[in-house]
Amino acid sequence: MKTLASLAASFAIVATAPASAVTADVAKTCRDEAIKAHPTSVAGAQAGSAELQREAFKACLGRAAKTKSDDNAERGGPAK
């Protein structure tokens, strides 16, 4: 009975997961854009590129999420 209850709880968690999760395709595209905009610097270089790449990646994800919510609004669906 305890197994059945934990299984039901697992299904409830999965059913309520947010639909705005990042897809692998979006993440790969954003990673490529971040590296193209801020190429990885060589080891020992004064100016690092990791922070700039992270910021570009986050900005790309934000644009992708905004685009998705705009598309949902145009179709009459809920904005997520």
C-alpha cells in the first residue's frame, strides 16, 4: 500500500511539472550562440570568457522563453 501511495505521489509531481522546461534543442542553440559571441579564451589569458558565455546563454534562454510565451498568447493559450 505504501508503494502505491508513493507511486501516486510521483505521478502527481510529474503531472504538475512546468511546461516551460528548456528543450535540448534550445539549450544547444543557445550554447552555440554564446560560444560564437564569446569564443573560449586560451588557458592563462587575462580576460576569461566563461562569465560572458554564461550571461549570453542566460539571455538566449530568456529570449526563447519570451518567444514561447508570446506564441502561446497569440494562439489564445495561457502565457507561461
